[in-house]
Amino acid sequence: MTHSLSVPAVLPSPVPLLRASEIPHPELALARGELAHVRRGVYAPHEQWAGLPPWERYLARVHAVAICIPDVVFCAESAAALRGLPVFGHPREVHVLRDDGADAGVTGDLRIHTASGPREIADLGGYAVTDDGDTAVDLARHRHPAIGLAVADAALRRDPALSVENLVARNEARASSRGRRRARWSLHRANGDAETTLESISRAAIAWLGFPEPELQRWFTACDGHRDRADMWWPTEQVIGEADGDLKYDGRFGDPVAAMRERRRRDARLRDHVRSVAHWAWDEVTEFTRLRSILLGAGLRRIQPEDTARLLELRRLLAPLSPSPSPYPRDQSAPPRPAV
């Protein structure tokens, strides 16, 4: 591992965490339903814990490990959770990094990794974590390529000092050739212009469906001066693609009826410039046959055969995350963008 970088603090735990030593008779509080068990020796108020989405429960578990094991270095999903990068669902283990030569493996809820090459370690207000670049490379090497792409996109989006070339170079410097090969698909395609996790996962599905890669965040100006930005743009077919998270229309960002009305007005302005505007959400990406139909119906043509095996893997990855209220990564959707 290499030198530390000083950057802002980590995301806080979403619930108060209490040591067993701070609670009189914690087993009784558990039995009464007042507390929830987070990890051995650490508890949280049950009502607050029960209301957390899975990735926030995972963030709380990472903080619980930091309480119990000071000076540990977090990596992989655990670093992503602390740094606010996409985390899918509720990972089983908390990931920590130790120097090459230490014993790797699983101990309880900990997955211990050994450093097989240089890592940039950031000091986040007393928490040691791999930096955004190495976190993205780690996940691209060891997780599904769609997850690797989502995290790499988010890392580039947030850190202007990172680049695709930098991520690729870090991957190529690692020891395992198998990991290098696995990560290349995600890292070479990473693009910080993808604004949400849904856009990143959509990009992966679109590629495996055989459609051409779109341009991202294209601006269009209407006759009356309104400017609208499209998530994805295929200039050859004159098709716009909009990865609309369901959160935009469930009321939490304002009146959903008004949001849908504005979407219709926006689409009408965009159709002055293009042939069609296609919309989809998480369900369509998870059930990729629906996304295929939407894009074909919009007039987009495939340029290569469908990679059905990858798409089935993606469906298996996303389908278990389907329970309400909001099963997908923290930044999976953004409020509707106003016209300017």
C-alpha cells in the first residue's frame, strides 16, 4: 500500500450505533424489540434500523467494524459505501485490506484482502479507505462488469483528477492477469458523463443488447430558447434515450402529475429535433427484453449480436433487489432536470 491522501470525511452511519458496554442488559433490549443487532457487540435502535434500505444497513455495518477494529483499511464495497459510490443491495461481508503477506480470507463478517500491488489510501477523518480510483478498479476486477462500470462512472464523475487512462493503468499494474482481463470491459468504457447508476447500468445492458454506444448528456435548444439535455443520444438514428428512475415520479421530488406533464412538454420540444424519445426505468433494464423492445420501437438498430449470457447475469444481479421501497443504489435516480 502507498501514501495517504487527505480528503473530506466519510458518509456518517445512517443510524446511531451503540456498543454493548454502553447498554445495560442489551439482550433484554433485543428481546423487547428495542434494539437491532448490527454486528457482534454493536447495536442500533430497532425502529430506525428496520426503516433503512439495504445499502444503508451495509454502511452502518461498515461503521460498526470501524468501531470494533480501529485503524483498519476499508476497500471494495466497504470503501464504496463510506465514500458514497454505488453499492448494490446489502453485501454479505465488510471488506478490509492488509499488506501483502498477511492471511487473506473470511473471519466472521470480515473479508480480508491482501494488497497485490500499490494502492492509494485516503484518510477520511480518521477512516482509512482506498481512494475512488482503486475502489473502482477493485470492483471492476472482482464484480459483475455492470457493477464495475457503475462504480467507475461514478468515480470519474466525482473526481476530475481521475481519467479512464488512469483507471486502466492502475488495473494493468495489478498482479493477477485474470483480474486485469475481467476489469478491462468496464474500465475502458467508463464515462463520468453518466449521471446516475441507472444510466451506467443501462449503458451496459444497451451494449449487451447489441445496440451502438450512445453519446451522453447532449443539449438541444428549442425555437423558443428552451434548452433540454438528453441522457443518451444516437445521432445516426436520431433517437434520444432517457433513463428515468421511478423516484422522479413517485412524489418525493414534488407533484408527480406536474413532473409527468413537464416530461410530455419536454419530449415535444425534443421531437422538433429528433425522430423519437425512448424512456425506461429500472424494471426495463432488469427485464432486458423490455428494454430491447423499447429501443427497437424507437428506431434504434442493432450493430452486433446480443450477448444473452451477460444479460441473464445482469437480470440475476438486479432481480433480488426488487422489493420496495427503493432497492437500487443511492444515486440511482436524480430529480427531473428543469429546462433552461
